[in-house]
Amino acid sequence: MKYILTTAALASLFSAPALAQDRTFECTMNEACRQNGGGCVAENIPYNFTLNAETGAGEMEQREGNFFDGAAHESDGAMHFLFINSAGIEVGTITDTGRIIYTGNMALGDSLIHYRLNGTCVETTGSAGGGSSK
Amino acid sequence: MTRVGGIIGGLALGMGALPAMADAVPLLCLFTTDCAGQDGACLPATFTIEIAPIDHEAGLWFTYDGITAPVRDVTPEDAATRTFLTLGHADREAVTVFDTGEAIHIRQYYQPGRGPAQHTAFGQCEVL
């Protein structure tokens, strides 16, 4: 009986889909354009992302400790991610060159505003404190 | 629960949501590219995007400039804006439409070896 159970367990293990791997990125936004029509200024804002294109799940840690849930999607070597709520949408793209663009379209009072952050990222997947498998 | 971050997302949330724009489609939107703060690859232009069903396909689609891309209305309940997002498209595009019809189009894409790029256009939508 013990042998049968072990075989069944192994069969189950091998037939299971591969574990989806989170990818983690530590990013620094070094430019922020907060006005329609530019208005770009230098910044130094830390963001951390945990993205999983296989599960479609994404998490953003903004300003060291504020966490937000979103969605992730990969195409042509770029990782796209998305955060939505009742005020609007934020969309970002990280590429394998380590650069990130992060944009928001938001309702603010009776106005619709747009902002853009540019920065650089280091992928920390698999490093201490970095990615984990789900 | 989905939350929005960003540099001023929290502030926007604190202002209270406005009534969402009517659910009506199709929408026809006229946009002008905003090249301020962009690199030389940004070319000023005016273009239209129609957000509508198309023949023989399910769902909503962006149609503009020879491009037809499937989109999803990702607007949550009680939203102050309507947002349409491309699906399964190499680029990531979104159109956000405010109650007044004011709209923003963004497109992010990958330039191999150069990194991400983004184009922004501001405009106005109306129900067809």
C-alpha cells in the first residue's frame, strides 16, 4: 500500500504544471513628469515589483511599504503591468535593458490628469529577499 | 481588492469618485499626440480611435490608423473614468475617458536594445 501511494504521489507531482516563478525588480524612478505637456523633474523614488506573467498576478511596493495588487503580462521581452481602481489606471513596462516607464491616468476632482515616471530597474529574482515560487 | 498606487493615486482616491461616463459604445475619440518631454521618436500627430464592436468578432476593438486590436473595458464599479485596455497585443495601449468625454491615450512598447517607450495623446471622445 505504501508503494502504491508513493507511486501515485510521484505521478501526481510529475503531471503537475511547472510552478510559476515570480520575477522581482527593484526600481528607482529618476524622472517624473506630472503635468500634461511635460513638466519633467528629477526624482529618486523607490518602487519594487513582484510580477508573474504565468499567473497574471502583479504586486507593487511604492515608497517602501505601500503595497498594491495588479496584473502582469509579458510580450517580446517586455514585462507589462497594470493597476486599476475607481480613480483610473496605471500602466508600466520593464524591459530587459533594465529601464522602466510607468504612467498614470487618474481622475483628480473634476480633472483628468496624466503623469509619467521614468527609471531603471535591477531584477532581483531568486536573490535573498527576492522572488519566490507560487 | 485592486488598489492604485503612483505618486498621486492616493490623493485621487481621497477626492471621491465622480459618476462614471455612460456605458455607451461605440466611442469615437480624437487625439493629439503630446511630445513634450519625449524623445525625438515622438512625432506630433492628430488621429482618431474608434472603440466599438467589429463584424464577426466578439467584444470591443480599437480601430485606428490601420490597426485593429481587441480591447477590454476594465472599468471597475463606481469609477470616475472608463478605461479600455488592449488584450494580447504586443504593445500595451489604454484609453481612459473622463465623464466629460475628455480622454487620454497611452501606448507603451518595447524597442529591442533600447528599452521601453511611451506615447501619450490627449483628446476627446463622443458616443457615436
